[in-house]
Amino acid sequence: MKKCPSCNGEISEWKIRKEFTCPHCSVRLTSNFGWALFVSLVVAGILSLPFRMEYGLLSEDFLAMASKIVAAIVAYLVVFKPLITLKMKKAKAC
């Protein structure tokens, strides 16, 4: 759970987008969702490399798929969740 920088209301990770509004105070917010997703996918790929090198880069058996799933879960918990930041969107000058 992340907190709104304006009202400190809790926001679930699944509600966070690149640009969205706080469900509590309706302030427009931005996040680094795309960057955090990219970094976590890179980390998941790196985490699954040792297993893929052992059993072949294109191996699609059960163990290979299990290693990719475990790598994705670890990347989500260790990289994606802590990396997301929320900021208030600046109003456009007229």
C-alpha cells in the first residue's frame, strides 16, 4: 500500500497508474509505474538466467516455468513495490 502525498490516504498498488486521482481526496497524482515495471521485468529476467543457462535458454518444461514465476514474484516484492513513488501532478499554466 502506498500513501497519497496530499491526504496520506492508503492507495492499493493495483489502483496505481501513470496518472490517476486519489480515491480519498481526488487530487491528481502521477507515478513512475512504467519505470518500476521495466526495472522489475529486467530483474526477473536476470534472476531466471542461472536456471535457464543450466537447462537451456529455450527450455519450457515445468521447472523452467516455475523458475520464471518465482523470479517474477521476487522481482515484484523486492523491486516493483518499493520502487513506485507517487507525486502530485502539477497544474498546467494557462
